[in-house]
Amino acid sequence: MFDVKPLLVTIDGPAGAGKTTVSRLLAESLGYTYVDTGALYRAVALAALSENCQIDDDARLGEICRQLGLRFENSPKGPRLFMNEVDITDQIRTPEITMFASAVSARPVVREYLLVVQREMGKNGGVVFEGRDMGTVVFPDAEIKFFLDADPGIRALRRYKELQVGPGQTKISLDRVTQTMKKRDEDDSSRALAPLRPAHDAIRIDSSLLGIEQIIDLMLRYIPVLAK
Ligand code: DC
């Protein structure tokens, strides 16, 4: 028998491109673990907000990071994120945390801390990592890299629909979702450190007109048969 090393698969892209659903289903069909790295930045944001930490107080942010015990646990409803053994999966989906996560993600001290956490999670392969800089910075040697994008109007509409039913449920208008998404994309793409952009060797997929199953089928075609 061949001894096949499980691969590292990265899926980067802007908000609302469909990364979360696609990453989860792709991991499931490969029998791999799924890691939502945005949730890790959201956890740091939650901890920093609850301690009233200023966004530019790097010393304090570093301290907060070092005290975070973060781990994912599978459940029938999908992966749950625990911070120091408290399930924070639902709490980190509010609009306030969403914007603060984008701000903390531009701080070098936070990125350095999470770089180590993420690499540890991926050291044995067999993981689908979803994020912004997975293929460019965290796992530049990942075997398979995807960059999932979609038309901004379609992404905003998808995010708006999610907000109507998700845990962070609010009465936010489509206009407001479009504006905040635009601002967040600009911030995530223009920051100095690990900005959102496709890796030079990423397979780029535009999900605007594709259904989830079509995207998964397309991705599976790029994965070597022996790894499936
Ligand atoms: O994917 P998300 O919306 O849950 O991510 C929240 C924020 O975290 C996003 O605005 C950018 C940041 N992020 C990042 O900088 N790098 C990652 N690998 C994942 C997320």
C-alpha cells in the first residue's frame, strides 16, 4: 500500500464569497479537519473588547493573546470554538465583533500569535484552512490553494441573508451590510501585514454564479486522487 501524507488545503477570499460552507463541505468530503481562522481573530476581538483593550495597545493585546486557550471541537451543528473552555461560537458573530476582528487582525502582535497557533493546527496535514492569508503567509507550502471570490453585490446579499437567521441576528439593512463589507474588504486588503490577496499559485474560483456543489466538484478535481 502507498503511504499517502494528508494534504494541507487553503481557501482564502473576501467575506461572503462562500468560503465557510465550501471549506466545511470540502473537509467533510476529504475526511479532513476544517479550521475557520477568522473565528480565531474574532476570539481575540471578543477577549480584547471584554477587557476594554484599546486597539493600539500592543503590549496589552499580546498579553491577552498569551492567556487565550483556543481550541475547536466538533459537534453535530458544526465546529464549536472554545476560549479557555467557554464555548464562544455564537458570541463572536455580532457586527461589533466582526468590525473589531478586522481591526485586531491588522495588529502584528495578534498575527504573530495566531501564526503559531495555526501552524500547530496544521502540522500533520489533513486540514482545510479557511482565511485571508492561509496560502500567502501561514502555509505558503500548502499543496492545494484556492482563492474564492464573487461579485461584491452578491457577497453583500449573501451576508445580509445570513444575518437574518444566524446567531448574530440583527435588523441591519442591505445597504448597511454592503457598506460595512466594503469597508472591511478595503481594510483587510490594504493592511501592511498579510493583506487579503491570492497566493501566486492559488486556483482562483469566482463563486458568483456557482452553487455550492458545483464549487466543491470543481475543487475536488484539483485534489490528487490518492489524497481523497
Ligand atoms: O472570516 P471572518 O469574517 O470570520 O474573519 C474576521 C476577520 O479576521 C476579517 O475581517 C479578517 C481577519 N482575518 C484575517 O486577517 N486573516 C485570516 N486568516 C482570517 C481572518
